[in-house]
Amino acid sequence: MTSPRAVAQIMSIELRNKLSYRADLLIEIGCTLFARAYLSFVVWQAVFQQTGTNTIAGYSQTELLVYFVLAAFIFDLNSINLGFISEDIYRGLLSKYLIMPINYQFYKIISWLGRSLVQFLPLGAALILFLVFGNSQDTSRMTVFSLLVGIFVCLLGNVLNVILYSTVEFLGFWSDKVWSLSIGLHLLVYFAGGIMIPLGALPYSIGEVFRYLPLYLMVGFPTEVILGHVHGLALIRGLLAMLAWFVLLQTLSRAVWRRGLQMYGGVGI
Amino acid sequence: MKVLRYLRLYASLVRFAASTAIVFRADFWCRILMDIAYYATMIGFFAAVFQHTDTLGGFSVPQARVFVAMFLVLDSFHMTVYGTGVYSILQLVRKGDMDYYLLRPVSTLFLVTLREFSLASLLNLSIGLWLLYSAIASYPQQLQPSSIIYGLFLLLNGTFLFYILRVLFIVPVFWTISGDGIMGMFYALRDAAERPHRIYPRVLRIVLMTIVPFALMASVPAELMFRPFEWSSFLLICAVTLCSFLMMLVVWKRALRAYGSASS
């Protein structure tokens, strides 16, 4: 069992690392995130103008803008690299983690939490501002309850994200370079996770399949929960799907990790 | 003579890349999968958008097909020829490894940016070219051969412009050391180029066509391909490309002067 003090220390180190390049961080939050949200939104704005419709996939124009900002934030939280696990394996740097009195995957989750703390602040502030000052028509479905449940789901989604990505990265035990697989997965999350497009805007059958994939549960699902578009039975169904994926991926991840460790020579290239 | 020497050198780099691809077989297939995921994302996105509208940014479905294929060709060319090389500049500067390249008796820019030829992406480039061919061939109205040649010329210019912009966005690392933020900005602008430029507000559109000319890479060429030839558009594209190229050379020279050779 890792002591809370050790956990706090890891988080603090990661947070300080993240803050050491402040200009980068500002550009990342200010430009990259908002640019990503804007680029997703501007396409749909053009569709709104072209067709004269009031809603697409159940979202008004303003709601869709908030959807994309939120989705971009949550996607960015997921995108924080896991510390290049496969690179650790490739270079033999994994050895130092193996002698630490902490589970490697747990260490990665804690590190992620530390790094992402700084990104939760603008996300929270933006949501509160939207809740307080937003037009009641656009925020009618969003409540304090949906916000709190959504943030909880977001955290669960990120744990799922760490497990999913680390399983892929563990393939580094067998192959020298697997970074392209992680990027491929990242791209799939971008589309099937609902960052470019709300799943409701996809053809029904495809959207329904995507709803049960971890890609959506990591990003699109928390976004829709925060905005109050998912509640009641759909919320429970989503949470159960998350739990099922958690058990499945964790089992797979552990199996891959154990097998991989048997092959690991502790020598880097 | 100098050109021949560089061509010979480049041929050696490609041969070396081929042997590396044979050694790292899993990486070879993973890269192909990665690019396929990207293609699927792009095509799926536009297919989904066109479920809700008939035109987007002035492009009908067949025109959007040509535009998407053009962008995929552009991106796969970038991944094949210079993507990995330019990206490696980040690490070379951070670790102080640029020294090895500065000492070589050839252009540092040439060597650093073009040394990592990707054989896996070459396969994807051929898929992109096939997509472009089928998009043009299935276009409902007959396109004039001169329009196709003009479009392809502009696409070629777009690939050159992409290279210039990639370099221009990575050189700040010589001063800032951590280039993550600026790279994030580059990717955001690159994503902007993935969409038809007519969907952007006027001011942003002008910025994307002049100051950071990402729209001139695929969107504007695709649009001009379907319109009668205009000297003004053609000259604007040539002038912007030339200015960007000269700026890249100047900034690169200054960046090398600022390089401190220290690792971090």
C-alpha cells in the first residue's frame, strides 16, 4: 500500500514539472485547446448556417460550442503522455521503477493526476462561469449535480485511459517501437470519442456501437454527462460499460505486463 | 554537380531507411496502421458532416472528396519524406546532438530534415494518390486536363509550403528549448488546413492564406481546380510560397547561430 505522503510527493513533483514551462502551458491551454474546440465547432457552425436548422444531434449552436470546448479539455487531459512507457522499456529505464515500492501503473496514474491538476482549474472555472452566466436556454440541462457527476465520470474515464494506453505501450516489451500504435489509438479516440463530432450526429447504428467503446467512455461520455445530456438509465448503462471495460482492460493489461516482464532484460539500447 | 551530389546523398539516406524498416518490422506495420487510422478519421468525419448538409465551405460532396484526398496526399508525403526528420530537431536541440550534423560538409537543413525517409508511409502515400485519382475520376463533371494539371501543380506547391511551415514552427525550439507549446500551435493550424477555408470568418481566412498560409496547402488548390484559371490567385500563391521560403532560410540561419550546443 502506497502511503498518502508518497502519493502527494509524486503529484507535487509532476505538477512542478508541468509548471516549469509556463509559456508552453499557456500556449497549450490558450491556443491548442481552444483552437481544437473552435475547429470542431466551426464546421458545425457552417452546417447550421447552410441548413438553417436549430439543433444538430440534440445540440443548439451554443451548446455545441460548449460541448467542443469541454471535449477538447477532457481529450487533452487524456492526451498527457504516460511518460513514454515503451520508451522506458526500450531504453531499460523501467528498471528504476521496478525497485520502487509502488505499482508501476498506479505510479503512472498518480503522475497523470499531478500533471493534470493544473488543467482542471481552467476547466472548472469555465464550467462555473457557463453555469452562472450562460443563457438559461443553453444551460437548461446542465445542473450542479450533472457537473459533479460529470467530473467524477471524467476521472474514471482517465483511469480507463491510462490502462488502455499502458496496455498498448506494454507491447514495447516485444517490439522496439510502438509509438505509432499509441498515436493511431489517439486518432481513433479523436473521432470515435466524440471530439470532432458528437456521437448523435453519426449514423445511428455506428453511434450506438461507439457508445459502448472505451474511446467514447473516456471523452464523449463525461462531456455529455456534464452537459446533462446523459442521465438516468443511460448514465447507469454508461457507468456499467466503464466498469466492464475497466475489468477487461485491467486483466489484459496485467497479463501483458506479467508476460512482458518475463522478457524484460533491464538493458536499454 | 552540387545537385547530383545531394541526389546521391539522398539516395543513400533512402537506402539506409529501407534497411532500418527491415530491422524494425513491427514499427513498419504499426506506422501503416497509424496512417490508416488517420485516413479513416478524416474520411469518416467528412462523411458524417455531409449526412447533415449538401455543401460545406462551398464544396459539394464530390469536390470535398477531391479536397480530402489532396490533404491525405499532402500529409502522407510529409510523413514519408520529412515528418520524422523535422520532428527530431526538438530532441537534437534539447540533447545538444545537433553538433554532429553541423560538422558534416553538407547543408544542415537538408541533412536534418530529410534524413528519415519513411518506407511505411510511402505505402500510404500510394493509397492517398489512389484516393485522389478515384476522386478526380469519379467527379460528375468532366474536368479539363489543364485544370487537373493546375490542381496537381498547386498540390505540389502545397507540399513544399507544408515543409516550410513545419520547419518555421519547429525552429523556435532553438530559443525556447521546450517546443511543445509551439508544436501544439502548429498542429492546431494544420488541423485548420484539414477543413475548407471558406468556413472560416473573413479575417481568419486571410490570415490562413497569407501570414500562416495553411489554407494554401490543400483547400485553396482544391477550390481553384474547379474554377477557371485566375492569374491573381496563382501569383498570390507563388508570392506567399516564395516569401515563406526566404523567411525559413533566414530564420534557420539565425536559429543555428543561437544554438548553444548544450544539452538539457
